[in-house]
Amino acid sequence: MGTIGKLVREVEIKSDINLVYEIYKHKPNNSAVISPDKVQGCDFVSGQCCDPGSVIGTSSMVIEGGVLEVYNPLILTVNIEDMSHKKLVTWTMDFEKVNG
């Protein structure tokens, strides 16, 4: 077993949280439209769209083959919250370094 780690990034957003939720939940490929410099496309590897545990592969500038050779698995979880005074999106990345 290699080194296990977790990165968490919380960002306050101004856009409608329902729109952000819909993109990540039902239309993950639209993330390529929003951030074409970072994500070039998404494809379902296993599971069904919208089901917990679905695996989505990305073609991206950020997560490329080299990263996936060093970190396996690499799991990204997105949490969206509408608090009374602000809207937050939290990205959590769990990973295990192949050769700890």
C-alpha cells in the first residue's frame, strides 16, 4: 500500500447552486464547456449517470496519464451547499500514491 492522502478545496460561488449541481450530477461533460482550459471531456467508465459510485474518466489538462500513473485511485467528490449567507462548492480529492 502506498501513501494515502486527501486534498480539500472550498470555494464560495456566486452562480446558482442548482445549476452547478445539475452540471456535476447530470451533465459532467459540460464541465468541459465551463473550463475548456482544464477539462477537455468526460466519459462514463462504469456505472450509470447520476448513480453513486459511477466512474467518470476525463480528458484534461490537469489530470493526465502521468498523474494517474503516480496516484491510483484518484477520487474526486463534489459537495455543494447553500448556506443562508453564502454558497459553497467543496472539492475533495482522495488519492493513494502508487509507490509510497
